[in-house]
Amino acid sequence: MVESGEALSVLIAVQFVVLTAVILLVAPFEAAAPLVPLFLIFLFLLYKYRY
């Protein structure tokens, strides 16, 4: 079974990735550009966590 701290960390990472994806779709890229590095890091870490 997954520990509650680990589940909370994954939930926060998923929330950040989803929110950033929506911001990238809605806002101009120049405004959302600072979020891209963290978006890519969290996306990669979620992929590695899943597989």
C-alpha cells in the first residue's frame, strides 16, 4: 500500500502538471515560459514513478 506522504506528493505533482498544461494552452507562451522547466521535470518524474 502507498504511504500517505508519497500519495500526497504525487497528487501535488499531478496537479501542477495539469494546471501548467492548461495555462500553456490559454496564456501566451511568453507569460507561461517560466513554468516550462518545472513542467517538464514533474512530467518526467511522474512518468518514471508510473513505470
